[in-house]
Amino acid sequence: PLPGSEKMINTMVGADVEIGDGAPWDPLGFSKLYDRNFDFNNVMVYPHVQWLRESELKHGRVCMLAFVGMIVQSACQIPGLPQEPNWSKTLETMLFESGQVGQLSLIQVAIFTMFAEGRFYPEDSWIGQMKREPGDLGFDPLKWSKRPGFDLKKSQLSEIKNGRLAMIGVASIFANHAIPGSVPFLTSFYARRPEQKAAAAGSALCGNTGVPAAQTSKTERRYTTQVILPALQWIKTGLKLGELQATELRAKNLAGVDVLVGKDGSGKLFCVANLCPHIGTPMSEGADVIGDVIVCPLHGSSFKVTTGELIDWCPTPFIIGPLTGFVVERKNLAVFEVRSSFFGGDIEVLVDTNAKKAYEADYWKGLLDAQGKDDGTFY
């Protein structure tokens, strides 16, 4: 493999999205990551722009088909085949309600996709050494490219632009399906939320009045908005001091508080919050302990295990890490007092047993304050 991702994007059709001075539009620098990482350690962690273009074209083609299918299907269906205008229920109808007709049609699609993906698999595109052009499957049954005066570059640009528009269109349909009215012009047509069951009503002929269904409580607990004071208590973790090796970590939930118990490089016991203060990544899922420093497995933020002091904030991956760290306020990692019993070596952690209740009280207070209903009582 050789570097050249940033150089190749300058030769690709549609890279500049027809704005500016013709330079490629890549504000996050995805096309540069391959070259930068290659120069750093010769390990191709990030994809070459050849793989990115192959992925863009494939998603664009799928979305062009999907967008047309969603619209057409909601307006008309083929007689004799399963009738389901709601695109969100189509797969379920084909699998369970249409019999062999729907099931066999899905099998045909799956077999065709299997052969197409196998025959035109983008081998080595991740490292920029695919033997064909991205997206070129050699599919031209009408021989358009052989006709006199055919402009290949113009057709490629047209496909890319329509594919990008289709991806936005399909995303809009999904958004409007989940949040009706969120996308103009889509609410009353083919993007609808699944119907809600109407409340039972009595017979108008007999003059009966419908009896409304009993409303069940959305919560089984009652929450308070009153101020909850801390209640510190030593709680056993279920771990023995001798069970932990140096730099080993164990996650525990104590009275609703997620903590991470471990030993530093010298074998000294410590306890910190299990969730990284950046975006709540569980530190137990691959964090490294280096000396008396713990490093978050996702973006590389590092903290002192003794004080929780922030050492470095989101240094990795290149560009993406610092960008995600920029939008979140820098915070230290919470540290908990920890001890081991003299007899038996049971590890205990000092936690606030009211922490969860206090968090929930703040939540409900903010919610009810916005509605003008907070009177300090139970919800």
C-alpha cells in the first residue's frame, strides 16, 4: 500500500460539489486520514478515498431505488401481489402474510444481491488498490456508453448528485415517519407513523356512551422534586483485594452509582466513575491504566486515578476526536474513596446512596417547572 488518498480525490468526479474554487469539499478531512495515518505508523486504520467513493455510490444507488419504491408503493400496487401501501410494514407483510409469493420474491432479491456483491466485491479498496474504478460494475445493458457523443463524466456526475439527493430524501422519510410533520410535504402522504388504536366507543344506534379505557400509570414509582441530601455509606463491592491484579479494572453498580474499581501500575487500589465525562463511554470497555493514569478507550481522554484530574481531552482519533471534544465542556473524572477490610480483604466504596434519587428529583423539577406544576410534592 502507498499513500495517495488525498491526491486521488482531486481526480474524482463530483468531489467539489460545484462550489468554491473547484477544490474537493471535505470539511472534516476524511480523505486525508488515510495518508496522515500511513505517514504516522504505516497502519491503514482509516479508509482510502477509493473505498469512500465506492460506499457513497452504493448507498446512493440503494437510496434512489428505495425512494422511488416508497413513493410508488404508497400510491399503487401490482394486482395479484401483496397489497401494503405502508412502506414501514412491507417486510413484515412479505415474510408473514403474503405466503410463498412474498417469501420467494425476497429470496430472489437476496440471491441476486449475493451474486452481485460477490462478483463485484471492492477488494483492496480500503488501501486504494482496487483494480476497477469505484462504482464501475460494467453494467450497461443498453450500451449507452458506446453511443457517439456520450459524455461519461457528465453521466457520472448526474448519478452522484441524484444519489446524494436520494440519501437525503430517504432520511427525510424516516425522520417524518418517526416524527410526523417534521418534514414539509411528507406528512399526509407516504410517510406516516403507525396508526394508534382508537379508544373504544359505544353504539350510537343504542344511545350508549363509550367507556374510555382505563389509563395506566406510566411509572410504577412516585418521584419527588424536593431537595435530596447526600447519604454517604460504605458499600461492599463483592470483590477481594487479592482478586485484582495491577492495572486490572472491574465495573460495579453500587446503589445506582456506576463505579470502576481497579489497581494502578504499582498495585495501589483506586475507584473512579465508570462513565467518561466526555460522552459517557463505559471506561470498563477497554480503558488502559498506565501508572496512575486511566485512558478512555474511545477518544483517549486521560485522568489521574488518585484525584480525577484531567490530563488530556479527546486527542484521538485524528481530527474527529478533538472535534467531538470541542463541543463538550472539559470535566474531571469523579473519584470515590475506597478501602479494603483488615479481615477478609473485602473492598468497600464510599458512595452517595441518594445520588440516583437526587438526579431524578432535578429531572422532574426541571420538567414540571417548565409546565408550571412544581409545588415540591410528589409527581
